[in-house]
Amino acid sequence: MKKTAMLLAAMLMTSMAANAQDKGNAYSFKPYAGITLSTITGSPHSCYFEPNKGLTVGIEAEYMISPSLGITYGVAYSRMGAKDAFYRENRIPYRSYRYGQLVEEGINVIASSRNGTIKCDYVNIPVMAKLYLNPWVAISAGVQMGILVDDKITGKAIYDDRISGEGFYVVRGYYKLGSPYNSSFEFADENGKAMNYKIEYFAKQFDAGIPVGISLEYRNVCLDARYYAGLFNILKGSKTGKGFNRSLSITLGYRFGSR
């Protein structure tokens, strides 16, 4: 599937460049690059997710059907996903008695945490209508299909039990990395060290959703901001909960050809 996605991307790029040369002034194309801030919503653990930064590189073709309205289609390689900053803490008061006398009291603090990155690399294919409000500003909306080429979760996890803020030790055990992933791992050793974890193949092969954007253009230099809302659950398995891609991309490109 990775080879197929990359081959499709190469074919689309070649087709857009060829069309731009054949169509003349009504047709142009724009290579671009930038960053994407993304997260995953809809999961029971989404409240622990933070935006993940990734690279976006692509090319887009535009055909003007009127002086103020154009149709664009393109292909882009984008890293999406989220930062996983899970932390949970339970405080349990306790008292110890000996011969009926209170000899110790305090609070058991039982905490589990993980610090990881969820990475989903896609070849995205957006098709959008673009309305020019004036020669420099345009708004756009459309549909987008994404083909997954790589998915991976990596990070560290730890579970600890602290008594009254004094003692510290780590117990061995297993912890599910949130129901959306349906994956368990051994996360701590008897020496109290957090263990690395790595989970793969948790995401579905395809995604689709709605992109909307605004762009500024001056002398063929284009600054584009685009928000994407995925419409379909990207997580595998009927018992794994749901997750939907959300992203904001900021890119800079250069238009070859004229409107």
C-alpha cells in the first residue's frame, strides 16, 4: 500500500505539471510546503491528547472556470496524529493501628502516566472550490481523501505508588494504552525505570473529510491556512472506540502560471 500511494502521488504530480503547460493561462500549479498541527478527537482518551507538529509537502493544480472561481486538486504527504500526555492520579487516605493505637497515617498516591507520540503519515488528495474575494484573498472548501502509508505510537510509560510523599517504588504490570488502540504492554521494571513502548498498525488504511481554507497571494507567492475535519473513524476494531483526524496546516507555495 505504501508503494501504491507513493506511485499515485507521483502520477498526479506529473499530470498536474503537464496540464499546466497545455492549458495555458486558465491553468496553473503550485508546489508548497509547511507545517501541520494535528490531533485525534472522539476517543475516550482525547482529553489527554495535545497537538502534534508534522511536515506537509505537496503540489496543487488550479483551473479557473471564471475570473473569480477556480477548482483545485492536488496531492500532499502529511504527518498527522497527536501527542499523548496521559496522567492519572488516585489519592487514598490510610491509617495504621497497633494494639488499638494510631501509629501512622498518610495518603497513598497511585499514579500512572505516559508521554508518547501518535504518528499517522498520509498521502492526501484534496479537491476544492476556490472563490477569490479580490486578487489577493481567496476562500476554499471541498473534500479530501487520505491514504495511510505509516502509523506508529512511541513513547515512555510509568506507574508508581508513593506513600505520604516519602517512599517510592515501581511495580510490574500491564496497562492498556487507552481503549482506542487495543494494545497492552509491560511498562515498568522492578528497578523503577520507565519502559519504552511501540505500537503499530492501529489505524485504518483510508480517511476522508472536509477541508476549508483561506489563502493570501502576492506576486505568485501563496500563503495558505487550511483546517481539515475527518468524517470517519480511523481506529481499527469494533471494541477500540473511535478517533477522528483534525488538523490545521500552514503552508507557503509558489504559483507557476497565471490566473
